[in-house]
Amino acid sequence: MLMITLCILIIIHEYGHFYIARYFNVCITCFSLGFGPKITEFTDKYGTKYIIRLFLLGGYIKILDDKYHPITNKIKKYIQKYKLLFYDQLSFFKKFLIILSGPIANIIFAIIIYWFVFFISLHNNKPIIKNIYYNSIADHAKLPINTEIKKINNKTVLNWDDVNIELHNIFLSHQKNIVFLLKNINQPLLFEKNISINFNTLNVYHNNFIAALGIIPEYINIIPIITSIEKHSIAAQIHLNIGDQIIKTKGSKIMNWYNLQQYLFMHNNRNIFLYIKRKNQILLMKVRLPKLKEMLLQYNYIGITPKIIYLKQNIYNTNFKYKFLISLSMACKKIFILIRIICFSLKNLILIHNISLDHFSGPIYIGYMIGVLAKKSIISYLCFLALISINIAIMNLLPLPILDGGQLCFLICENIIKRKISLYIKILAYNISIILIIFIMGISVIHDYTKILHY
């Protein structure tokens, strides 16, 4: 499934370059999908070779840049027959469009996907607050559970995706107050709840502002089964294992995740007893909880991550279908918002450094998620495909020479200085950028394996 996805996105991106170059009648000698040994190839009437290679991790089109480069007699015949142009014969604007057309193609592809999704059918989880995390922003604000979020700051929200997008927009506009219009699921009355917030101190993981506020949606079920343990944490010190289930404390049964968090928080700097189900055994463990200041430094107070189950069906599931032109409008708005979110995350990572690299995913984790979402539903897979396509568009605009953004930088510099940058400098820049990308990919692979093990 990963290879199919990569093929689709690479073809879309490279065809964007190819289409505009062909539109400007530029001589294209090669359209290659992937790298490594050739699997198959054929040539079209303009002399362009189409090649499929073994490793489908990229692609390129080869354009003749100037008439002084050595070319075969066969290519010369195509140039003369169809009056093909060299890249250097084009104006600055046309060159700019050819380079930019790859990322634009990825964005258009994402818009088409969402257009299709909105028009056919969109699976909707109503924004019902099932529970909240103890000691969270939502908990301090006394945000009631078993309520449906109808509006956020006077903006209507239909599902949890809308909720997260509105919260993100509030963050981008530096607002400090969030007004929720809520409705109790058992009563028709509407009421408001205000939350004052400092987004600068908000711990946002994977752009999930819902979780950052401490809200647990209706479609999520949190079970006190340990899926990961922090090193040097309390859980590690008492030798809890992944797969252990905390079933009760001395004197009280753990009804939900909120109860456990509350119990741990309220019993800081004391001895407690936890009943642990490990395989077919029930173990009683004595735990000495440290002071609250030390507990707050550990995830969920003792350094554990619970098991999260995403419910496929619940009574609040609905499906929405939109009209043809409305679907297009919604798709464009959706893509615009996603672009803003991705660009904001990149800006924070590069300039402000307040987003960890752990929040980004590499090819291994993306491949894993493709498999998971493809099994879940075709709509989930298509939405994820659109998201990857947008990411490819934005990442390709980064100013690295091996990427489209680097090519645009070279083009702009050459236009300013009115001469070509030396081949030596370009090759040096290419090599440095390749090393940098390999280094980043290596880090991402390590993080991907860690994520999958703890998923």
C-alpha cells in the first residue's frame, strides 16, 4: 500500500513539472519514476523517455537547459521537428512556473480528494465531550462532560475536526479566551462556558488542540493498560511492564482514566497500593509517590501511557453529503487551513524550537499509518493521502538545492546577479543538501520505529 501511495504522489508531483514544461514546448529528455535499476522504459513522439525504476522513493524529469550541452543526433531531430526549446531560452516567469508546478500539482490533487470526500459522503463524529483529563485546562475550567460542542467563539462546529481547526485558528490569532456553546446530550438547553488560556504554555502534540485542553472525545476510550513506560520514571522503578492493567487501588476501583489520575495526584508524597493485572495474575504493588513537583514532570504522574481505543461505531456517528460546488468550496478551505497548520508547525520547529522532532513522522510511520487507515475505510485513507500530498508540496518548497525550493532560490539569485551560478557551487550545495536529508531521514526512521512500538 505504501508503494502505491508513493507512486501516486510522485507521479502527481512530477507530472506537474512535466505538464507545464511541455506546455511551454521545452525539450524533456527523461521522465523517471523512482531511483536505482531500470524496470521498464518507453519513448514518446517528442523523444521523452519514460522510465520506471526499482526504488519508488522519488522521481525527476530531465530538461535540456542550454544548447551547449552535448546532445545526441536523435534528440536534435526531435528538437528540429517539433521546434523544442531549451530551458535557458525561457523567461524568468516561465522557469519559475515550471519549478513551482510540482508543489502546485500536489495541492490541486489534495483539493480534488477532499472535493470528492465532501461530495460523496463525510463520516462525522459529533463533538461530544465524553470525559476530561484530570488537572487539565478543561478540568480547571469545569468543562462539563456528556455535552456537545455547538459553537466555538461563535463559529459553528459539526465534528471534532472542525473543533480542532477552530482552536488552531484561535491560537494563530493569539486570542486568550475561548467561548464554548454547549448542549447537554440529554437536554435541549444551550449554555456557554468560557476558558481563559495561554497558548504559549500549552503543550500541543501533533497539532491536537483538543487533547492539549484535556478533552476526551466520545469516540475515544482510554483504558488503564500500559502501552509505554518512560525511562527512570516511577513506573520503571517499581518494574511495571507494558501490557499491565491497573485495575484498582487499595479501597477503590478504577472506573476510568480520570479516577486514576485524580487518585495519583491527590496522594502525592505518600505510599499507595496498586492492584495490577499481569497476564492471569493479580499483583499488589506498593508505590512511594514523590512530591507533586516531581510527579508533574512525568507523563500521567508516574511515567506511563494508557491504551487508547478508537471506537468505529457509536450512537453519535453521522454522515454528511454536500452539494457539488459547496464541496469544492469546503475542500479549498480545508486545504488552506491544513497548509496554515503545517507551515505554522515548521515555523515553530525551525525558528522558535518549541516543537519537538518527535511530532513529525518519516516514511516508516507513514507507511504504517497508510496500512491502518486503509483497513479502517477508504475515506480515511484518501484524507491521509491528501495530507501527505500537502506535506510533500510544502517540504519541496524548503530552500534545499535538491528540492524545488532550492531551485527557486538559485533561479531568483541568478535573476538578481544577471548571470548563472557556477556549476561547482551548485554541485557542492546539492551534496550538502543530500547529506542533510539522509541525516534527517535516518533520525525519522528511528523515531518511526519507536512510535510503532508504542502505538
